[in-house]
Amino acid sequence: MFVLGMLSGSLVGALVPPLAAAWPWFVALLAFAVAGCRARPTGPAHVGGAGAALVTVLLGLPLILLFPIGPLGGSDVAGLLVSAVLVGAVSGVAARNRRGRV
């Protein structure tokens, strides 16, 4: 989902130019939330959700670095990693609570 969303950024930018700047972050946060929700850790839910979101970033990071949509700096990559940990942890806990395992 993360890779396909990032690849579709150019198409979204061509069809809806005002959405082009927010598209990569929207896709990233949605992909991190989905990864955190789908994690089925045996330990703490926040660790499993954050780990799943980090794996998502690490698998998609070469694509982002090779084919950047816009200028990409070190702070952007750091922000992506921090948001992956935070969103993945929160969605992992929310998914476990929704499943009834507190």
C-alpha cells in the first residue's frame, strides 16, 4: 500500500494539483495505521504496531529516495520514521483494544 501510494503521487499531482503536496504524507500515515492495525504481536501492542510500521517504511524508503516526488532532505526522512513509530504504536494499541485483548 505504501509503495503503490507513493508511486501514484505523480498521477494524483497531475489530476489534482492542490493535493500533490499532501499526498505523500496522507499515504504514509494511512499505510502506517494499516500496518499497526494488522500487526499481531505476542508482546506489547505498541511495540508490534511500531515495528510493523517501521518495516513498512524501510521497505518503501529506497523507492522514496530513488524517485522523490519533491525535494527530500534528512529531516523529511526523520519525520517519516518518527511518524511511523507514533502512528504504528497508537494503531497497534487501538487494534488490540478493539479485538478485546487489553
